[in-house]
Amino acid sequence: MSAPVTAAGPAAEAYRTAARHWATGVAVVTAEHAGESFAKTVSSFCPLSLDPLLVSVAVTRHSPIVAAVRADGRFAVSVLTDRQAHVARRFATPGAGRALGGFTAVPMRTEATGAPVLEGALAWFDCRLHTVLPAGDHALLVGRVAAAATAPGRPLLYQDGGYRTLAPTPLTSTGVGA
Ligand SMILES: Cc1cc2nc3c(=O)[nH]c(=O)nc-3n(C[C@H](O)[C@H](O)[C@H](O)COP(=O)(O)O)c2cc1C
């Protein structure tokens, strides 16, 4: 019988090291409840389903944004451009993702549902809450997309603990792929 995986054991260390190799985009999940705004930098965003239109984002289970989304029934996900690393850093800072009356230093607006959407995002998804699924120490927020749009720019990426940008040369130029 193998030993159980714990957050502190060698298997968890291997998990963390392996996970650092996973390259992702960077997004900010936002919500509003009772006059307070919530924002959190995430890499766990996933476009989930076309029929119906669903997206998901995994957020630390005890994060206040989970309670806000449950209570308010809506949230938005804004995909960051490579000019928004400062926004990613800000909303990854403990305690910085919560503000009474909104975030004055980071412009936001509302779209279809009334959830805050970041100005200048590469893409955004405005969602009504579909379901919240338990996922260990995280909660998987699944949203039904009410509106989405894109703007020009290049994505902000995250890999091996650092922010990165896309290399301008697509791999197709080597003859691999379509
Ligand atoms: C690039 C990046 C991606 C992150 N992705 C997630 C994520 O998907 N889910 C999550 O719960 N936290 C994620 N975090 C961590 C949170 O952004 C961070 O712990 C949190 O916002 C800290 O504030 P709090 O402790 O006040 O909640 C990520 C951090 C960074 C820098």
C-alpha cells in the first residue's frame, strides 16, 4: 500500500515541481457582493463547454471570493495581456484582492451580468454561476457565459514561477503541425 499524499510529503514536493513546468495564461477572476469588490489572479481558468457555454476556475476553497460568488451568483474572468503583469502581481498579493467600493487603481466596468470586468483585458468572460464543485483544498467555480469579447494584444504567460510572453515565431514555421 502506498503512503498517502500529503501537502508536505515528497509526493507533494514532486507535484509542485512538476506543476511548475505547466505553462498557462494568466487571468483575474472578479466578483462583487454587498458593495465590496473581489479580485484574484488565477492560472486555473479553463474554457469548459460549448453547449452550454461554460468556463471554470479553481480557487482556494476558503478564499472570500468563493463566498462572494456563491452569494451574488455571478463572476467574470479577464484574460491578461503581457502589459498587465503589474495587475497579476497586485491581485496575487495576499489581502490586495478585496476592496470596499471597488479597486480605484485598477479600472473595471460592468457588462451583461454586473460582475466587474477588467479594462484592457485581452479577453473576458462574464458569467452567471452555474455550480460550485468541491476539488480538495480548492473550489471549482463553473460559470455559464452571458457575454464574452476580445481586444488586440498578446497574452501574459506564467511558467516556472515567472511571468513570460509568447515568442513571436509559431512552431508551424518548422513544418510541424497544420
Ligand atoms: C500566476 C499566478 C496564478 C495563480 N493561480 C491561482 C489559481 O488558479 N487559484 C488560486 O486560488 N490562486 C491562484 N494564485 C494565487 C492567488 O492569486 C493568491 O494566493 C491570492 O490572490 C492571495 O490573496 P489572498 O490570500 O488575499 O486570497 C495564483 C498566483 C499567481 C501569481
